[in-house]
Amino acid sequence: MITGAHHVAISVRSLEDSISFYRDKMELEVLAPSFPFGGEMIEDIQGLKDARGRMCVMRKGNFMLELFEYEAPTPAAKDPNYSVGDRGISHFGLQVEDIENTVERMRNAGVRFHSEVKTFPSGMKAAYGRDNDGNVFELLEMS
């Protein structure tokens, strides 16, 4: 029985750059310094031969994010402008307070957003943005 969400994991080009992005622009905290991963158990669970690299776990409130920088196998490049309509994970969402100021602060720090903040008929506000690798996140302010 599923009891709730635990984390989102992202494969990144540069662990340091992504830690900086999520720490400085999204205000997540680093739970522990980056550490290496690899070995038979990782290979088995990930379904990857010779999987190894470095990772970091970050958190904000009840949201956890794992960042993986693979040394092997060599990751395929991903279009940093991929369509959120492509199959696979489209985006992940983070709830915020004062979305307009949050988006403005992040834009001023160089974060790319698809549009201005939109308000839905329910009163919920949302904006899609992209991290330094082009992964899409959604900021949500609940009414």
C-alpha cells in the first residue's frame, strides 16, 4: 500500500551546479555532502550495468530531491528545451507562498520561466520554470 510521496530524483550534468541551483535559487537545504554511489546493489536496483557516480539529497519541508551525476554509464544528452508534452515525467511541482515574489526573485537570479504567473478559476496560481539542465518544475500557490 502506498502511503505518500517520498522524493524526486534527477540525473544532472554537474552535481555542483545543480546543488547551487536548488540551494541558492529554490532554497532547498543539502541534507548531507555529496557522496559516491555504485556497486552491485545500485546496478541491480537501477537496472544499469556498472552504474556509478556521485549524488546529493536535498530537502525543503516535506519535499526531498535526489541529484545524480553519473560517471557511468555515459548519460544521453537531453534537449534542455524539451516539450512538457513529451512522454515521461513532464515536471515536478513545489508549493510556495507568495508566488509572484518567488518567481520575481528567481527570475532576477537567472531562472527561466515559460510565462508569467497564471491564476486558475479555482484561485490556484502556477508558473512553470526550468532548472540549469532544462528540467521543468512547477511552482504552485494554493488559494
